[in-house]
Amino acid sequence: MENILFTVFDIFNFGLLVFLWWFTVKHYKSLPQIIPIHFDFDGKADNFGSKKYAFLMPVVLTGLYFLFAFIVRDPESANYPVKITEENQDAQFMIMEIFIRWLFMMITLLFLNSQDYMFRYSVDENVKPRVPMSSAIFSVIGSLIILFVFVGIFK
């Protein structure tokens, strides 16, 4: 059963990565030559660059995808907040494998939201992100809190 869950997560995460590439390539030609590449806490662009920067997020996310895939395939290489013993090894490895996949999904959705906002902002400075960045970042932090609760339960 857990292999099916892991496979679904892997396919979904890879699909999100492909979607980010597709989204970037699809909208690249319609971007102006100068696009916003950094935003302040209020959501206003405070740094601009060439439209080639549109490919930065897909490239970084592709690198993260391979890093996370390596970590998931070799659970012994990860750093755990508890000592791994024979009794808790299976539970801790499963928690880590689920969490790494979940974390990649959350980061991918954050990148997708940022890319969408960057593209829409480059055309209209009055747009708002579809998901507020504070909510997206707090969801990643909340996931970490939930992780530590589960790790503590299955010491």
C-alpha cells in the first residue's frame, strides 16, 4: 500500500515539475523584455531583470527534484531528529519518505505561485498573488511542525 502512495506522490510531483516548465515556456514569448525577479513583503517588485530569469525557478526546482529523489531513495543518508534504532527504523524511514515527497510538493506549489505572480505582475502591477506568500510559507513551516510531532510519536 505504501508503494502505491509513494508512486502517486512521485508521479504527481513530477507532473507539477513538468507543468512549471510548460507554464514557463508557454508564457515566455508574451513576457516583456524586463520582468520583476524579486518582491518585497508587500508584494511589490523591488528588482527587475531580463526575461531569461523566467527559467530560474524551473531550473532550481529541477535541481531540487533530483536532490529530493536521491534523499528518498537512500533514507539512511537523511538526518533524523531522533536516534534510529531497529524498533523505530521502519516508521522513521516511512515518515521521512512521505515528508520529503510532501515537502517537494509544497515547494513546487510555492514556486508555481511565484512564477504565476511574476508573469502576471510583469503585465499588470496591480495584481495580487493567487495564494498569499505568507500563507504558502506558513504551510511549509506548519508541515515541519507536523513532521516533528509524528517523529516524536514514533520514537
